[in-house]
Amino acid sequence: MSTQFDDPLLAVDLGAHISAFLTAQSLAPNCKLVLAYSGGVDSEVLAYGLSQFAQQHPKFNYQLIYVHHGLSDNAEAWAQHCIARGLHYGLPVTVERVMVNRGPRLSLEAEARKVRYQAIERHLTENDVLLTAHHEDDQLETILLALKRGQGPKGLAAMGQVQALALGKQLRPLLDISREQIEAYAKLQGLVHIEDESNQDDKFDRNFLRLEIIPRLKARWPSIATTASRTAALCAEQQATLDLQVSERLPMWLTLAPYHQETVFKLDGFAEQSVDWQALLLRGFIQSQGFALPSKVQLNQIIVQLLTAKDDAKVHLRVGECEIRRFANQVYLFKFQRHMYHNAQLNWTLADDLLALLLQMERAELVVTPKGGNCGDSIRLSITKQGPRARLPLPDEVVSVRYQLAGQFRCHPHSRDKGRELKKLWQEFAVPPWVREKIGFVFYGEELVMAIGLWVEKNFSVESNGLGLLVDREI
């Protein structure tokens, strides 16, 4: 249910509008309503309306959260304002203090928004709702920014009044209410609110639109915010239909990588798809793995490189925090990490007392990290009678873990009748090239015993119910 006011003076009904909207949501009995509370006029009106709703519905839980970014000298005073107003409304207030990343290539607006939502969403469970005070003019700003960025229907769909979150859902009760109506309502009710001085800084895109552009648009077309919201709703309908079609087709293009069992995208037959479907499917894959979508130009370049590079070419791309690689005609996605691995071989010796400790304890496990730091994952040692395992080392055998063996090194996995060179086994076990330098090899003295997480050497493999040493990567 929504209520539109032609005259801001009629905004006295705004409290009823908020209550009616929340009542229509069929909230779970044990629901908590969490308000992202800044103390500005928009969130102040929503907090006031929420307090009225809370009086009528005491069965729900309520929480106001103020996120202290530390970006303004007034932030502490604003936090105290929010605490005081929460007491006035009879609603509990939590102050979350966060650190905002800054850098030459980082948007302060975007980084502040990211940490703000992260701080707030920690307070949500699956039945809870997050309330934000976005209004009709905010929607217009979002649409204009989507146009500026060249986004398609998904971007132009902007914000919905009801949207799913990882836990719970987000509600925007004021999304069909104008800024003027909110300000008139706050004045009529005598609500005290803060003024963030950064809202007057037009170096931020939203402030530029709010201060310079939208007033001129509304002077020429007074109803532009309302009509733009209708455009967003139509785009949202079209995007929902498109998302449904992509969700039905995407699983056919996904599989689990043989080595690390992570979801990868299959390229077999991808070139035969239409250009539009290539873009839609790859976007769907990137989004399903939790990464931000690349621009249209970036996506087209990614597709070209994935499809046209030679089979033995090392396709390695990075878009934001997303790394994209191709191996065995499959697309791998990773979160970018600045890990450096040593080129020189590192040795790590298993101390006698550690092995003795394992032998003394039934089903004992011990997690250790090789000396030298970041040459590989931590490794987990287990004494077991199950699975591929190596015989226990003799008292005079020195146990070590080594990395980056030569491709010509000859190995004999327990599952094979004959040995092969390591470079052939990398392919056979489908180990991507960028992972190989992190694979550890266990040696007793100078004899290879196992490739961690891959195989045990035939001559060291324990059969039947014999007790053996299992070494695996620590995930």
C-alpha cells in the first residue's frame, strides 16, 4: 500500500503510510526490524514512523543502527544525537564504528557505503528486515547514475521497495515519497535531525545531482521523479524475466573443477551461442560467484580473449577484485590476492616429536605451516587407516615438504600401473598452472612419497587396514 501527497502540507499522513507499508509485508513473528539510522531528515522520519508502528506491534524486535564512519569531525556528536533520539522513540540504538578504505582509485562514497552495509547486515538473521530511508528523489539519483555509467535494465531498475539480502530482506517504505513531502512532515512533527555538511560537497556524484541537476529537472518537469520511478519498475520487470531465463540456462554451462572442486564455466560450445547470450551467460556466472559485473566493453574483451586465445595460451585477466583465468577450456574466477610465492625451493622438516605426538593419539591431526612463510597452504598431518596414505617414516628418515619440482621429475601415483613425468601428471590430474607452484611434495630423505592432495607414490602406499600418514592441504 502506498500513499501519494499532492500537497506537502498533507504529509501528516506519512506515519500512517509507513505503518501500512510494514503491515502489508507479512513479517515473521520473530522478526527484528533494523533501521539504518543516520539522524538525517529521511531516517529521522522513518525512525519516528517505526516508533509508531512499534507501539502498535510490540511483538516484533526493533533496533536502530548508526554507523560511525569517522569521516566528519561531527560524527561523534551525530552518534550521541541518534542515541538520544532512540531513547525518545523508545527504540534501542547501536553505534557501529567502522574504518573506510581510502586510496587514489577508490570512491569514498562507494567504500563508505560498502562498510556501512557490512556493519549493519551483521545484525540481521534470515527472518529480519533492514529498513532504509531511500525516497523518490534518491531513486531518480540512482537512475541518473545508471545512465551515466551506461548500465542496462538491471542498473535502470535501480532500487526496489522490497529486495532480498544474503540474510533477510531490505524494505524501503519511503521510496514512493518525495523529499519535499518528507521535509514537510518532519517540520510538521517538530522532528529534530542532523545536517551532514558533506551533503553540500558537489564533488560527490550524488550531491552534484541533488544540488545542481535534479532541481533544474524538477523545475522543468515537476513529476520527473515519479515518472522515472515508473521506468525503474518497468526495467525491474524486464530484468526479472531475463534473470529467470538466465537462471534456467546457466546451470548447463557450469561444472566443478576436477582439482579443487570449485564452480567453473565450460567453454565447450560457447562460441556457437549468439553474442547476446554469450554476454548474458558470462555475466550470470560472474554474478553467481559474488563478483561485481564488468562493463560492457570489459565483458566483450573478456569473451574475445577466452574464445580466441590459443589452447596453450595463458589467459589471465583482472577486473576489479575478480581474476579470470582459462584452463582446460574452462573459466576460473578468483578473488584477487597479492600473494607472492617463492621461486626458490623450500624445505621443511617434520620434527621427531611431532610425529611421535601423532602416533600417541588415535585419529590425531596436526596443522602446520612450512617455514619460510607463504610458499604454500598450511598442511594437515593425520595418522589414519583409511584413504590413500603413505607408510610411516622410519626413525632415521628425515621427512620434508618441497615445492616446485621440475616437470621432468618422474612420479608413480598409487592409482597407476606405470610412472610418468610430473608435467604429464599435472595435465592428468587437471591441476591449473597457477596452482602448481603451491603444491607440496612429501619426501622421506631424497625419495618422493606423495604429492599433497593428489597421490601417494606406489612404493610408499599402504594397503588394507595398515596405519599410514595422510598429508593434505589445509583449506
